[in-house]
Amino acid sequence: MKAVIVKQPGDASQLYLGEISKPTPKENELLVKVKSFGLNRMDILQREGKYPLPSDITDILGVEIAGIVEEIGRDVTNYKIGDRVFGLIYGGAYAEYACLNESMAMLLPDQLTFQHGAAIPEVWFTAYQALHLLAQIKEGQEILIHAGASGVGLAIVQLAKMAKARRIFATVGSDVKIKYVEEIGATKCINYKTEDFKEKILEFTNGRGVDIIIDFVGKDYWHKNIDCLVIDGRMILLAFLSGSNVDDVDLSVFLRKRIRVEGSNLRFRPLDYQINLRNEFYIKTLPHFFDNEPSLKVVIDREFDWTNIADSHRHLESNTTIGKVIVNING
């Protein structure tokens, strides 16, 4: 079968379509003919050789797929050949076929396209986990979401609104992004390129700060994030795009403000954890994408054919995206 292969660690020009062996599903897996897959920042890091993989995982990029069941393992009971499915896998999405654990699969509702399905798993599982399982958001709390126009950022904005957060603040990198993120649910956005987010948050909250911060930036935002948290505040770290080593960390602030900081990388979570997360999301959140008046929206920035895989990576790296970048496999 065809798959996207990384010739050697480096830039997007190292990606090409090549031939690899077609996977064989285990007894509890579905073999899915992939129609669409989603791009994530981890794919770029993996392409560059900067993302260590979990053990026993294929080196083919990608964790989000949507497609049609072509074969089922002998113990599979909930799906049949021909079903439209989507789900989260540990790797191997950039290929014509991928294996999906039955317990991680989800039937794709008729109201959603393959592109929608490929845009949901990593983004929305991460967002749901961060907001509800880790930050444990409560009605009336205030939240700051960095990278508010990213796929995960937009998902958290919408979930926070549905959770009845009092005010939802987000940082973004352009005025165009400000307009969109506020339209989708943020109370107020801050252009981090032209404004100091710490000053604006303390201004908006009359010096109080926010209850929850969701951060992807790491080092460059650390001290300002701590200053923006209220007593008993919580910060969830989902990435460290600016670096992971922070200078001049004062541990006493954790005692004075009773701050809790927690990190999470969904790809390194064990399968049982991911299955429980999938089940909770499937019951509590997925229906809101296609009910009579949908309260959640899958935001797709742009679609590419996989023959243009290098261009899709370059587009994601441009930092101009609003929402997900999706790649389609024709044929």
C-alpha cells in the first residue's frame, strides 16, 4: 500500500509517497481504508526527528483517521465491513490503510463527513481531557486559553462555553483570528504579538486573574502564566513550543497561591485511559456536533490531497491556520 514516508529527519521536503506493507488487523482491531487524516504539531516534530515515539509504534506519521472498515479481527463485535468510522490511533494515519482498536473506534454520524471525522479525535479528546478531567472546570470560572485559534484551542473555547465558564479569554496571533475566535465563543481575545497578555488579563479581571490556564507555549509564558493564576488556580500544559527549561522558578508561589500545574500527552497515555476518555467523549460531547441545533463546530482551516503532503505541512508550520488542516486520500 502507499504511505507517506519520511526520507530522513528534516523539513517538509523529506516527505514522499512510497510503498510499505499493508497492516493486518489483530483480533480486536478494524482495518480501515483511510479517506482523511488530520495533521498535528507532533507530526512536524516527528518528521524533524524531535518526537520520541511510544514503544512498539509504527514510524508512519499521524494519529487521527476517518474511513471505511475493510476487514475486522475475529473478536470484533460492534463493527462490520463497510461501516464509516473515525478514531484515534497511536500512529500510522498517513497511509491508505490503518488499524484501529475496536474500543477506540466511533461510528461516523451521517451528518459528518470524513473530513469532520479526521478533525475530531486528537483535538477534541485532548481538549475534553484538559478541561474536564485535568482542570475540572466548574460553572462560573474564568479561563485563559493560549493558541486559541489552533484546533485544540478552538475546541476548548467551545467546551468552556458549554461548561458555562463566566469568561473565556484566549491569545491569538492576528486580528483575523481575534474576530473568528470571539465569534465562536471567546469573551475576549488578546493579540500576543501586539499586547502583553498578562497586563490584559489582569486588566480584564481587575487584578484577580483566572481560575484555569491551558498552555502550549511553555518557557516564554511560564512566569506570566503563574502571575495570571488566582489562588487555587490550575494550569494545564499540553506542549512547550518555546522550550521546556524555565529560569528563575520560585517554588514558594506554589505554596502561597496553592497552584496546581499538570502536564499531559495523550499519545503516551495507556490504551485503557484512552478508551475511557473515548467513551466519556462519545456519550457526553459527540452528539452536540449534530443535534438539532449543534452547539459544537468542527473547524477545518484547509484541506489538501495527500499528493501535496509537503505543502500541507508547510501550511501548518506557517502559523496562519484557524482550526484543523486535513489531508484527503483519493482513490
